[in-house]
Amino acid sequence: MSLPADIVIIGSGMGGATMAAALAPSGRRIVILERGEALADTPAARDDMAIFRDGVFRPEEQWLDGQGQPFNPGNYYCVGGNSKFYGAVLLRYRAEDFAEMRHLGGISPAWPVTYAEFEPWYQAAEEMFQVAGDAGEDPTEPRHSGAYPRPPVADEPSIAQLRGYLQKAGITPSSLPLGVDIEAWLERAKTPWDAFPDTTGAKKDAQTVPLQKALFHPNVSLETGCLVERLEADADGRISRVLYTQGGTARTLEPQLVVLAAGAVNSAALLLRSRNDARSDGLANSSGQVGRNFMNHNCSAVLALHPFRQNTAVYQKTLQFNDFYLSGGPENAPLGNVQLLGKISANILASQSGLPRWMAGVIARRSVDWYVMSEDLPDPESRVTVENGQIRLDWKRSNWRTHEALVKRAKAVFRKAGYPIVLSRAFDRRTPSHQCGTARFGADPRQNVLDLYCRSHDHKNLYVTDASFLPSSAAVNPALTIAAQALRAGAHIKERMQAA
């Protein structure tokens, strides 16, 4: 069965949905293929035990790690993709992240475009997602061509006190730029943030903003429950067919243009699975780089405790500090970002630590919960491969000395701010929530999978606009950068359409 489509977009997450919104005004027939379904508004979406203990939203899927051992990835398949579960932190990379940067663990490469070239697309993405923030609080904040569309989300009383403690400790706290209607969230959801899905419309995610905008146009349609099996290329290198299954039925689309945005792991796996006699290493892979240079931030949860300071915040994720982002480590090396997590509960802490629930409750009521994040550096041997149809993710974690140094500095800050007990735990390999790399962009087709506008060097009607394109991970959340690049690539595609 073949459906009519001029453009097929594979994936409705941040890269795919934003591309759909960018291309929707073109009038071309756009079909978005999403593997999952729209999340239903069920009690489980607000149930910490269902989410953190029972994993009700995690997929029933197994990948292999570098030793060939199976694991269940924290990768979500639903309309809006992983953004349905994200913290809605919409940070720009710092300007310095676009240049080569030396870390304790090696070199973070320069981007093929400058921050100045990329900046207008950051501004456009912030306006699309109505980001709430203040560009004047953080000394590392790069130049903005315009103001944030909305003022920062206010700290709850416990976090306002925390901000003061940090300032007295010599730190420069700043408001996290957020995509959230905080009044609606606290009224409808009444939950913390990270890992809780939004089924209320209060979070500015890929479904509620760009996908909704795209589907307003009658030429755009969304097909759910679609597992794309492979892409086919003709003798001229043009992607001629998209083969997928929906409801157990094999279907085909024959578009003029394909946009792949299934996530850094799945996009690479699809290209590799689409190998044929003429392209035995997979599609878009004349460089041999598809699947390589996988990155995933080095992250730890850090709990700062005070026996007499109760934390009454519901939504505490409003604050960060970047005092050690560009310097401050051994040899004055850059270290990374420190930002608040969504507030942990007794149930969350007990399910993740094995502590008795009563003890977890004592700790949770007195903790301030932090997310400490450092850059993972690209390594060609850190890669995605496909073995007998099975995804294998061999993540070669790098730059760990940097992360250890940042955790140490953060703990010292929290103690100076008056928290005598500070605990930390590194995130394990099962949560590729900031997955990136695997199809990096650049001008040289011998070294890169994509050109400067995320078009395949090998296939002129194939674009990849999820986090696969990123040549470096920086040390901030990637969502805004993915959206900005999708808008930038979308504008380029529209220009080409008009010139054709």
C-alpha cells in the first residue's frame, strides 16, 4: 500500500516536529511517521511509583551494550518523543562550545558554523517555544539578538532561600530557561518535573508546540504506530521509498524528500539496516561515520541535605549555576553545568536507592536535588551498530575525570552554602536521554555524514535533524539546539524548493 506524500518525516520528537512546523507553510504534502502513540492522560502520568519503580512508560525493548549484554534503554516511543519526558530546559550552547575546547579528557571539536551564524535560529526556537528566562543573570550566557519571550519562572520559597545561600557562598545562580506554563502545570499535574510525562498540555514539548503548529495545516498528517523498517535508494542515490509497518500491515511511501529524526541511536540504526548490494555499509555512509561518535552526557544526581531546612518545593527546577562551565577544574579546565533536578519524593528515592521508605521520606523532605552534567567527547569507537537486526550501543564514556572534578566542586559549594550532608550517584548507561552524535554534520564528505544544513552528503533528498548531527555534546541540555537546527535546515529546504 502506498500513500501520497511529498515529504516524509520519520519521528515526531524535537527534530522531526520542529521540521514539520518549518515546512508546513510550503503546502507540500507532509506525512509524519511516529513509532508510538499519543500518551493518554492517565493517573500513571502523575504516579511516581508507576514511573520510577514500575517503569510503565519504558519501552519493552532490548539493546545490547558494548559487551553484548542486553539492557532496556530509557528511550520513549510516543507522539512528541523523548521531549514528553524532558525537563523542558531550553539552554543555548555557550558561544565557546562552537569553538575547539580543551578538556581534561581530550578535545571537543569546533563546529563547522559559528555561534554568530547559528544565533538567529536559537532566537527563533526560543520564540517558538515561548521560553521563560533572563539572559542577564548568567555570565556565561552568549549574546542574544532578542529577549526571552517570557520572564523566568519564579523560585518557590525554598528555592528562593537556596538562591540566597548560593550567593553568600560566592556562586552566581541564574534562572533556568524553561518551556513551561508553570501555573497550568501546578494546577493540572501537581508533580515534579524530570521523567514525569506531560499529558496536560502545560509543558512546551515537541507535541504541544511545533507538532500542534504543523498539524494546523491541512497538508500535514500524522501517522502513529509506524515502525520504519528501511529506506531504499535508487541507482542515482535518491531515497525513493520508505518501508514501514503499521498495525501489522506493510506500507510504503515514495516521497520526494525524507527527513530522518528518530533519535541519534535509532536514526543511525535505520541507515545501517538499509544497506544494499551497492551500499554494503548502509545508507549515507560513504564516510564510514554513521553510528560513530555517539555521545551522552556524563551526569550525576547530587543531594544536598540539611537536617533543619525543609524543602517544600513542588516544582524546584528553576535554578542553575555555570561558575565552573568554562574554567575552574584542574589546570583551570572547563567542567560543566549544575542545575536543579525535579524534586525527588520518598517513593522516587526509595525505588532508586533501596532505602526504607520512611528513611527516604526523611531525606527527601530535607534535600535539594541537583543534576551535575559534564561534556562527553566524540570518539569514533563509541558507536551504534546493528547485529542480526539487533541494536548494539557501545558507549565509550569519556572525560570522566572532568565529571569527577565537577561533582567535587559542586559538593564543596553546597557545603559552603550550609548543607552539611552531600550525597552523589552517577547516572548509569541505561538512560541515553541526551543521546547525540552518530551522523555529525560538516563540510567534508570524507569525514562527515551530513552537510552544513543536515543534508546527507550521499543522498540529496535525505536530511537528518535529530541530535545525530551534533559534532560535540557541550555540557547543557540539547533540546533547544536540536530545534534551532531543525528551523535552520527547514529554511534551507524551503529556499531550495522555491528555487527549483
